[in-house]
Amino acid sequence: MQFSISTFMQFTYEAQLPGCIVARNFIDSMITHTFQLSQPGNPVPVLATSLAYPAGYVPMKLATLSDIKKLFRYIPEEYKEFYQEVCDLPVREQVED
């Protein structure tokens, strides 16, 4: 099978398979496809080694934060702590699409 990123929904990179990526057509699918992303004989993968979002979260639009705050009173009590933490994160006025 040829690697075509748009045909897969889930990707896994594990230390046990250096230079390889395991792809699935659907999330948690039992059928997997393993692709070698490094050059033969060179175990260094062709993947980024730094986090896309080093802070540990994806920046949220200000409008999204505003919507969450408007709906906060409707959030069940057991989930409020999570959403409060989300509301406390820094946001960006504009997030590139």
C-alpha cells in the first residue's frame, strides 16, 4: 500500500519501531498499515522532533472561549473543573486556519 496521508485517520509512532509509522484508516481500527519513513540503513526518522504546541495545548480562539463561558452554567458539575482549566489557558485573538 502507498502512503497517502489523506486516507488515514490515526497515526502512531513508537520507540519500538524507529523510523516507522503505523497508520489506521479509522480511529482504533484493527487493520493497520506500517510505513518505513526513514532511509534504509538510517534509523533517523523523517519526523519532527519538537512539539507543534510546546505549551501542551492548542491555542483557542477568543470567540470559542467566550462561547464556553456563556455555557458554563449548563456544564455538569463533574466536568466543570476541566472547563475551568480550559478557560484559564491563554488564548489568541486570531488563530491561523
